[in-house]
Amino acid sequence: MQMAGSVRLCLNRYLDEHHISRYWLAKKARIEYPVINRYYKNKVVRYDSNVLAKICDALQCQIEDILEYVDE
């Protein structure tokens, strides 16, 4: 049986490319900084759709801008 790929956050790349701080995003999205930091460092085991929606809204981006599918 072939293994499925995985979904990986690339929020760090997006924020770095757009010169946006985690602090700014936390304030704008009204999400606690430690949560944003976990998403930034890709330390999240289960993605919260509400958090992802707030991040996309704050950044005015699409979900594919901060998530990617990696075929393994």
C-alpha cells in the first residue's frame, strides 16, 4: 500500500516573504501569540479550521498560500 503525502504549513515562508511579524499577525487575527508561534514553526498536530480562517482573513490570502501538500 502506498503511503499518502502530508499537509505542511508554510506560514513561516509567507510571513517572511511579506515581512510580516508573528506579533502583528497575532494582534490582527486576534489569536494568542503562542498559537501563531506553533503554526509558524509548523508544530501543530491538528489544524484548527477557525485559526486557519482567521489567519487567512488577517493576511488577506488564500489557504493554499499557507498550506501545502507534500507527496511522500
